[in-house]
Amino acid sequence: MSSTRRACDACHRRKIRCEGKKPCKQCLPLSLICTFDAIPQRKGPKGPKARVISGIREEQQHATLAEVHSLSPFAPPTAGRVNRLSLRPPWAPTPGLLSPDLVAGCTDFFFAHLYPTMPILQRQRFHAQHVVTMDASLESYCLVGSLCAFMMIQPGMELADMARSDAPLPPNGLAAGRTMVDEVLRVRKGFDYVASPSVATVMTSFFLFACYFGLDQHKTAWFYLRESTTCAQMLDMHDENTYHSGDVVECIRRRRLFWLLFVTERAYALQRHHPLTLGDTIGMSTVDEDPSEKMELSGFIHLVNLFKPFDEVFVGLWNKTRSDCSTLWLAQLQSRLANALPLNLDSTESQAADLLTSQQWLRTMVWQLSITNGYLSSTATDTSMTFQFPVKIARDLVSVTSRLSQQSMEVHGIGLIEKLFDVACTLSDVMVCVPMESSALEVGPRDYLNHFLTTMSTLRGGQSRFVPPLLEKIEDMVSTMSGPVIPLITFHPDPHPHNPDGRVEELDLEASSWSGSSSRLFTPPSLSVESSMWTETSGGSRSRSSSFNDDAPPAMLDPSSAAFLAGFSKPSGRSRSRSRSRTSSFNDDAMSMGLGLDLDTADRFSDDATLMVGLDHNPAAAFAGAHLNEVEMVFQG
């Protein structure tokens, strides 16, 4: 507060008494800016009297807006501005939030761990075009900020040595990521990126999607993924002709960005039952684009090819918007997935973790579509069209993940853990209905389930988000069984004196260390396509066939686990049982155990289905937990 000997400008114009303080008691309640800038005029005849308060306020508002638009949003207010108006546009970046050390640390983390899966940035160009210019460009500031926010949310990202001590950034990674996301969204309001989108706009929206996906806010995540794909289409990135002119390096990066959106949209469509917007409309990237990135590009191309079959037809069937499905088409898709990756996978370890996990997860999705449409049979010659195929998928996935380092899987965040969770849930569904023996000398489905629990519990984010529902599902599964078919799994999610790593006690599979550098050739274990009989394990033991056979012991089924028999108590083959488990990996319209049909499918197959059910005494005995000696379901697909 400073005292003066004359009236402020507003009181002088209103011809009222002013106390001479700043702000004065006359201006404060009227929200007028109290200034003393007017030059005192000589005494003499007065001009027209401006006594209307609204007129004064309007003039001041016009002057304020003019000054705001003349300011750079990045320039800190000068002392004079602070004393007068303290003017800063509402979208101005927070000073010191994106410190050079923070930007450098996040950029290093991205290129060290995530670049092989997302090869969309060229490091030197990114630094020159965006990092250097982010103090003068809101668009560059938002791109760099969204990338940093994405990295902050990633497991293994340490902020202690990067963030400035005086910066308004929480020390926790997730909280810091949320703060940076809010910053980007606020600053992004300062320019019209919708009317004039750019490649930076597409990448910013994609990184925002990745942030919200990691924060488990999937409605918001889908919004920004669709915003990214829409902006890409506005830039004609789906048109091959747009890549034949202009800067060569820029065209290469734009092409990779399109294929990254292509893969992400399809994976997310399967996870959340969303439609597609991008198709296979442009040429594929090649390993010859950059000789220094041959390995990274090889893995990236394999990832794109892995998701190409999951087009509008499959997603339409998955979302139940179309019904033109057949046994042959599903079997061919399973065969294509089984041979999608070469035996000698030339990729980094982190890429191998993503590729091999995605491959088994996609095979699980196709199997779920097959069972939902009623195309599985216990007597099918194609193993992928049998009820026990998820056991083979689980075995192959365990064989892969047991040889991968924790870091190679953690860099993919929640997305990879969710795929493991889906495979584990499908396996647990099958274990309820398929007769299986338990032997301490053999590795079987129970051990696979234990392995998934252990893996998810050790990966950051899996312990809190995915392990509890899987444990609940296993508890429901065990309580459903009427006999000792599946022993209770002993799981220690926290360190234990006899289990310091939080491992499952029954698990015999030891995760071997990674042999070699993460940037060298990865050769996955040989995965047998045959699954009717198990092959000999590394320890010399041999597991039995998981298919139905005369030697299989009788399984004890109560009403909920017998629901998959599709109404065996009725000659028509129709079922009205809709028993559900609390946590099911199958579609909402599928039955809880995964081996049941929804009502529409059961009705559709009522005339073509042949149900051969052998029961002790009578059908009602099954509801009392009678022995089920043999079940065969043959659908004429």
C-alpha cells in the first residue's frame, strides 16, 4: 500500500473523494483498477464529466485485453506489470515446470525403453523443432509436456534428480504425470489445434491417450485416441499419395505414426469393444528406411503385421455388429497367428516381450470369439478349435515370459499386464470345466496360473490392479468345484520369510535371466503347434494330454460349472442357465465358465447341435455333484 496526495484516476473522473491509497476504498468494491497514471491538468474550464462507472470499466477492460494479446505467453510479467495489472493469459505455461533436466530425463527414458515400440520421433529433429522452441511455441510446449507426462506414469521412471526443487511438481510419478497432463490441457487452449492440426497435434493427442490409459481412465483415453486418429485423417495420413512428396525423413516418421495408431486402435478396440477408424490403406514401413534402426524397425513391422488380420470384420464380430463367421475362417486366423512371428525374432528384448505376449493374447481373443459363436468341439481335429486350447496358449506364454526380464515387460506398462490377465482368466475358466489331473511331478495348468500370478505381482501396477480380481476369480473357481480337482493356490503377494520374492510356492518354473544385451538378437523358445499331446519338458517329465479321453478321471461339477452343457437336461439342446462368475474374461453375453453359449447362439444351434452326454444315472444327478464321465459337444459349423 502506498500513499499519495491526490485522487486516483477513477475517483478523479467521478469527482468523488479519494483517500489516496492504492487501491482506494472507492475502486475496490466496484472492481475498478485503481491507478494514478493520469497527468494532472492545469486548472481551468472542465470538459464533459465522465461519471458513468460502466464506461470507466469498459475502457479499462479494452485496454487490458489489448495488453494481454500483445504479451508473449511465455514471458514472465515485469515488475511494472505486476504492480499494474499482473497480466498473464490463462493458457500461459507454468514457469519452471518443464525444466531442462526433466525434459532431458524423460526424453532419454523414451528413447532408451519405448522408442523401439514407438519409433515415431527422430531425436535430433525432436530436440531442434520442439524442445528448443517450446519457450516460444505453445504447440511444441504441449508436445514435449505430453511426452514427459507419459514417461512420468511409466514404471521405472525416477523423478528425484530431474524435477526442480522449486517446481510445482509432486514427487510421485503418477501424481506428477497427472499434474503435467493438466498443464498440457490448459496450455492447449491457447491455440486452435483442431482448425489447423499438425503432426505434433496427432502425437500430443496420442501421448495424452497413453497417459489416461495408464491412469485407468478409459473413457477419456478413448476420446484422445479418437482425437489422434481423426487429426491424422484430417492430415490425409491414410492416403498413400501424401507420402510421395515433401521432406523424406518427415514422411518416414508420419508413416510410422500412422501404423502406430493403427496397432493401438485395434488393440484397444479388442480390449474395450470399440469400433475402428483406420484401415490398411498405406504402404508398410521398411527396414531399409534407416540402417541404424534395422532391428527396431523389424520388430515394429512384425507388430503391425500381427494386428492386421483384426480388421473391421473381426471387430464387427467381436462387437456383435455382424454375424458372418465360420469355423474355417476362425481356424485359418488361428493358423495365421501361430505363424505370424519367425522362430528367430530379430528384435530388442522389450519388443520381443510385446510381440510374443500380444501373439498369445490375440490367439486367446480368437478362441473366445470361437466359443461365443459355438464353433468349438472336443473332437475337432484342429487343436485351436477345441475347448482345451487355452491351456496350450498359457503354456506357450509361460515359456516366453519365464525367459524375459522384468524390465523388458514393465516398460510396456499396464497394457502388457492386462493381456496376461486376460489369458489367465481364460485359463481359469477352462480349468473348471475340462478334466485335469494334478501331479507334483508334472507342469500343468495350475502351474501356469501360478506363474501368471507371480509375474503380475512383480510387475509394477499389476499387484494392485490385476492380482486381486484374479485371486478372487480363482477363489470362486475353487469353491465351484465339488471335489479336489484343483488344489488351492498358495500365493504370497508380499515378501515372506520362506518366499522372499513373493513367488507362488507351487511354481517350479524359474524365470531365467536374459542372455545378452537388450539390443541383440532374440530367439524365443520353440513353440510346438501341436497341442493334442504335450511334448517332453526341459526337466524330462512329460505332461498328459488335456483333451477328453477315456482315461480321464471323472470331474465333479455343480450346477454353475455344468452350465456349459447348453441345456443337457432338455432334448432340444437349449439352455436357460446364465450363471456368471464375478470376474469373467469372456464377452458380456457369454456364460461364466467360458464353455457356455449365450441364449441367441444356443437357439441358433438348437437344430444343428449334437449333444452326447454320458451321466451316471440321470441328468439331475449332475446338479447334485455327480461324476461326469464323458462330455462331447459337436457343432456343425
